[in-house]
Amino acid sequence: MNVDWVEFELTKFSFFRPLSDLGINKVQAWLPVADHDNIRRASSDGTWLFRTQGLDQDFAVIWSDFRVNGGSFGRDIARRIASFLEACNEEGLPLITVMNSLGYRFIEGRTVFNDVFNLIPALDNYTRNNLVISVCHGQCLGLSAVLFGLAHYRIGVRQDSTLNLTGPDVFRLFFGSKVDFLSFASVDQQYLKTTLIHERTEDLKTALNRACTLLGTVSSSTGLLPMVSEPGVSKYLDFMPRQQQKVERACIQLLYPIADRYLEVFSGFDSRMRVYLIETKGKLFGLLMNPPENSNNMITVRTLKLYQDALRLFEALRIPIVSFLDTPGVDPRVDNSNQDVIQQMIEANRAIIEYPYPKMGVWIGRGFGGANTLAIPRIYGSMANYVILERTTLGVMHESIIAHLLEKSKRMLKLWQASKEREQADFQDIVDTGVASKALSIDELPAAIQCFLEGDYSHLDDGKAPQQNSQAPDSVACV
């Protein structure tokens, strides 16, 4: 298969307009040499492959063309995609995949298996070295659903899009016509019932604009993210219910002193956790935050999956992370969508421990039991972590619960009360045992974050950060 790069303009075909409208037109397509002098829609064999530039960042694109073979994957196009990934991996290009495909090209029979199955390890290997963002637009079925799910950040276009391992016709053959395919295969249902889709947009252009904004952070360019509004200035808050207004204002009040610019990612994915890309003084970091003033911050399976997926995205961006914790604990109910809570807690802890870039935790409110591991204690490799004096309530369980559990045992109640008396209001007992680095006032937090980003730990009692297997990005000089 003789394939090479050829100059190509996206405006040649109208279906590329959602991308060309963003100012991206001239690209280099990965096409058979025989088609270079006469590029037709059929030249794609159902999947367009090209590299281009936007927001000062070179990136690669895999774009399904449903009008050609249903955007399906046969032997030849699978081999072409594999060679494209290999070429782009050598250049270290982030990747956007736009999936609108029937999956396997079944008319080629079972001989397609070897080549199309190879796309899974090929793309998985690509994600280990480069940021990958996927967009589901139209029908994303079979293999295309699997490839969509391999990306670090996954966006579903709500308009006429479905995501499943098979299509509606096959489904009706097996399960009858009474079962509504869209009741579980639509983007909205997949977003609400699974963790496969991270974010929804109304149209493809918005999804691509979102993807390009994320890609812009790869080049360490500054000034690309939206500015932070001053607390109380955002007019959109007036249209929210009162409790939601309270939560949003509390989030902005925390963000405003620590961020020059920010972008919320995984927006709306889980009400118990917010995830942000933060730019401050020319440095980028990822922030995971339980929204303050939100009484229902109990950690669930969905929260833990969000934590893991956010860390995976931040690792692909090669940036430090900060975690703000305010939770009554992990939801212990093992039922319905929360059945896998113990295993997901294990996986989230593993993801925190293994995160390879600098990390920092802050208790900004409630912290009880095993959920405190999400504040990244020092034994988990945090470079520094802090307790906010005027906000934090920290313990094994809330004292009212412990008192209730021990009310029938005077001896154990007395022992607990003695332990309680040894706890210090300034949290020095927590610092002395090494769980936290230092207790701070909320006004001291912005400076502490800046010191963390600059690798300056001289303000700590010992002036040292713990040793960990972290790879500091070029923009952060770590001790």
C-alpha cells in the first residue's frame, strides 16, 4: 500500500465545514499516492486522515465519512489508519477522532478481523504518548464505539447521534421491535447512564471548537482559556435556582484568587465534582474540586470514575494537579449504579498514587474516613498538602456518628473522647503525623499554590517536598 502526505483544502467538501469554520482549511492528507492528482470523496475509503494546525498547535485528525461505505472499517482502510497513527506518533501529534461509522465492514467477511482488531492496540498505544480527543457524531457503532472510548476526553454531539455495539436493525432482530433503541443508545442516554461520554454539545462545530481549545493547552500556550469572572459579576447566575446560585458563587470565590484563566472540563458530568484547567501566572495545572456549599458531595462510583478520567486527561497534558476536598465521605450503598463503589475507590487511589506529575491536596471543608485519600496525603506522593483553618472539619467520621456508635460502651466512648481532646484546633496533630504539610488560612492558599507550581517548599516547616516518582513539566521547576 503506497500512501503518503498530500496537500489538501477542507473547503473542497462541505461536510468539513464545522472544522473549516474554525479557521482550519489547509491540511496534509494521508492518501494513496495514486489518488494525489485527483482527490475524490471515495479516496478516503470511508475515513479521512490528515494533519493540520490550529491555535499554534499541530494535530492529527481521523474523520469518518459515513457517505462512503458507512464510514466502516475494512482491511485496506484499517491498514491505512494504522500507518497514519504510526507516522503521527513519531511526530508527537495530539489527535481528534470524529466517529460516524457502522463499525466493521461486514461485507468483507471475517477476514477483516486481523486488520480491524489491530486498530484497538494501535490507538491505545497512541494514547500512551499523545492526547486523544474523540467526538461521536451520527452513528457510532461497533468498533467505532470502542475506538471512541479509548480517548482521553470524549464528546457526544446530541443531534441525531447514537452510540452502541450494534445498530437498531440488528437489535430489533434479536430483541424485538418493542424495545426502544434510542432509550439507551442515544448520546443523552449514554451520558446519563454510563461514563463513556464526558461532555455533550448541541452540534459538531461546538464539539470541535471545544476539542481545539483543549489541544491549545498542549503547546503550553497561555491566554487561550476564558478569563475568570469576578465573584458576583456573572449575570447567568441570576437565572439559576437559589441553591445552585449559592454553589456557583462559592466555586467562583475559590477560583478567582487562584486563576487568571480557567476552563471547566467534564462539565455537568457529576454534581459532586468539578474539574478545571487553570492558568495562573503563565502556568497550567489541573484542579479537581468538590463544589463548596454543595451539601450532597458524597462520593459515588460516577465521582470516582470522573476522578480517574480527569487524572488520565491531565496526565496526557503533562500538567501538575491540585485536589480540593469537601465531602462527608464515600457513599457506602452498594446498589444500582453504585454497585462497583469499592473497586472504583481502589482504582481512584491507584490513579492518584501513580500520577507521574507534581500533585497537591487541600482540605477546603469536610473530610471523613477513606475519602480523605482524595485530598492526596503526603504518603500518596503529594509535594505538599494543606488544611484550610477556617473551613475544614476532618476526622474518621463525624463526631455525632461516633458518639452514637459508642453510646452503649462507656469504656470505648471514654477512649474516643480522650483521643478527641488531643486533637488541636490548628490541626497541628495532623501536620505532626505527616498527613498534611501545613494549616493555612484561605487567604494564604493562592501563594501556596504558586509555590507548589514553582517547586518552592521553603514555607513548609521542613522546607522539603517528599520524594516521589514525578516528572515535572518544563514550565515547573520542582525541588
